[in-house]
Amino acid sequence: TGCRVCLTRNMSSSPPRLQGCMSAWIIDQYGSNGVLKYTEETTVPTISSATEVMIKVHAVSLNPLDVAMRGGYGAKLLKLRRDPLSVMDNDTEFPLILGRDLSGVVVDCGSGVTHFALGDEVWAAVPPWKQGSLAEYVTLTEYEVSHKPKVLSHIEAASIPYVANTSLSALVNGGGLCRDSSSNKRVLITGGSGGVGTFAIQLLKAWGAHVTVTCSQNAVGLVRGLGADEVLDYTAGDVVEQLEMMEKFDVVFDGVGGDTEEWAMGLLKPWSGAKYVTLVTPLLLNTDSMGLLDGTLNAGFSLQSKAIQSLLSSGVFYRWGFYAPDGPALDEVSKLVDAGKILPVVEAQFSFTQVPQAFQKLEKGHARGKTVVRVA
Ligand code: NDP
């Protein structure tokens, strides 16, 4: 096929760069699982700036975002983020590579890279506006990358970066929590059995918080094993009634959305800086359906009015939480993992030929931790 990655040196640039073709799962259009295509003809993403590192991918994990993006979710806003000034020759995002998490090995570094060297084992969460990790190689800026925990295999490590960057960004920026301010803070996590929940429970316990979790009956053992102090089975009866009988919370971290925000405000301590932070926001859906300007304005208006209403009626803050790329944050998580305070929760593994089956698994819902794909 001629599709091999090789070291080449051209006259104008040294040092030698990896070039050629690689295998990847791509989509050429949005749709259901049938749009996923395996190819060995994707161009290797070579280093194009001094601060970039190129990584040979060993394992990838999937997130609900991958299934949503396969169907076109966020397409308008992500396209704007990829090419804000519309200067790219190619006016299309296709072929698009999905996959956000990766664990792998550094195979090339830009001249200005200071934290990584060839052969380093690394992990990262690839921003959704960049080409994803369901590929042999990914190129990222060094700020987005971190050294992988030594105690984990690539498969285990790949299960953590995206949910870790999301939880940290949401809990620190939205929830006002951090390592030194969480001791004995009461936090409620809804959706505790999924990718984000299983990570956030362990992070908050490592930070000394008191953690209450909602999940289905058959996940109670899992989340207790990860350290949750109180676990409520939302399928067994009126979980809101049970939560209302408990001491009030400092932070509600919502990974379920829907009507949760209607009852969660009343569970927070009034007029004491308590915060409701939800990961389920309408921003990308709005920009998809209404266009960039109207969608963003509509989402901004909705956020503002809910924030004002929550403050005036319940004395609590209403916030949206988002994933943010952050290698240094992953460095901190790496230390917690190496210290045995955070364990990977890998529910299912698939080979690189089984990527469509991995998507099917995710689409069924009811995740208990993460689904991982072995690449190398
Ligand atoms: P997962 O699919 O891994 O987990 C969701 C979990 O929630 C499952 O274990 C599910 O199990 C459980 N669940 C479903 N309904 C309820 C309920 N009513 N009460 C309690 N638990 C419930 O998703 P993630 O953890 O990766 O993400 C959680 C949410 O956050 C998703 O909507 C995702 O799109 C969003 N997200 C947003 C980000 C952002 O930047 N804003 C970034 C990352 C995630 P079961 O159904 O068996 O109970």
C-alpha cells in the first residue's frame, strides 16, 4: 500500500520528521455507526510547530461525546474553533478522526519542547476541535500532554484523561474546589457509575471531601468500592426525597442533567457559596440548531437567567462545567494514580478492528466506568 511511516529529511528542515500514511478510523459524513471507516491511507499528523509532540497511540478510550460527534453534535462550533478566520484551504472537517483519550509513546518533538523526549510514555485528552486518537499517531502541543502514571498499563491509562480534565475543570473552576479546600466539603455526584462519576468520586475522596452518589442498584458496589461515603439507588424509589432528608451539600456535580437542576438547588446550603455544576449543557446543541450567533446568545441568556434565579431564590450558584485541555492538571492526577489514590475503571476492551462494536457498547448506555480500544 505504500502506507508506512518513515523518517525523512528535506533540504529546508532538520531534524528528520516522521511522515507517510497511518491507519485510523475516520468519518467522511455524520451519521450512525455505518459512517465509521477503517483506512490505512490517512496522512500522519506531522509536527508543525516548535511546541508540538507526536505520539504513537497505544490505547484510546471512548466517551459519550464520540457517539454524539459521530452524529454531527457540535459541528458548527467545533468548525469555528478549528478555523476561526476561515483561512484553511479545505472548507470541510472531513475526514474526521474521533477519539479523545490516549495513552502512548512520544515519537517526535518540536524544537521548543522542554518537558518530553523521544520514548516518553504519555497520556492526554485530545481537544474535540483537533483530530482524534482513533489513529496510529496524534500530534498535540506539549501543554496538552502529560507523563502517564508509571503504575498503569496503556489500556488502563487511556481510561482517565478526558474524564479527569473534565472533572478537574468543572470542580475547580465551577465548583470552587481544590486539593486544599475540599476537606469535609459535602459533594453530591449524580451519575456516579459512569466515566466521569467513577473518576470524580476518587478525586474528591483523595481531596478529603465527603461524597454522596446517585446510581443504579447494580452499580452500588462499584461506587462504594471507589470510596463513596453515601450511595443512593435512584431506581429504588424517590431519590429526591431521600436526598432532602440528608444534611445539605456544598457542591452538586451533575452528570445526568434533565430535571436534576430543578430539585438539586434545594439540596445546597443556602447563602454559603454552595454551587450546582452541570456537565449537561445546551451550548453545542443550540449552536447546531440555531446557528453560531443565535445559539451562543440563547445559551448565554439561559445560563445568565438560571444563575440569577438560583442566587435570588435559593442563595446558590448555578454553573456549567466543561472539559478543558490541561496537561499540568493530568500531572497532578498522575501523582494520585501512582500513589494508589485513583484507580482506572475499565469496563470493556476492544481491539482496533472492533471500533464499531466499541461505539455500539457506548450507545447502549449504562456505563460502569470506561470502554477502551487497544491500538498498538
Ligand atoms: P457515561 O455514559 O460514562 O455515564 C453516565 C452514567 O450515568 C451511567 O453510568 C448511567 O448508568 C448513569 N445514569 C443514567 N441516568 C442516571 C440517573 N438518573 N441518576 C444517576 N445515574 C444515572 O457518561 P460520562 O460519565 O462520560 O458523562 C456524563 C455526562 O456528562 C454525559 O452527558 C456527557 O455527555 C457529559 N459530559 C460533558 C462534558 C462537558 O465538557 N460539558 C465533558 C464530559 C462529559 P445507568 O443508566 O445504568 O444508571
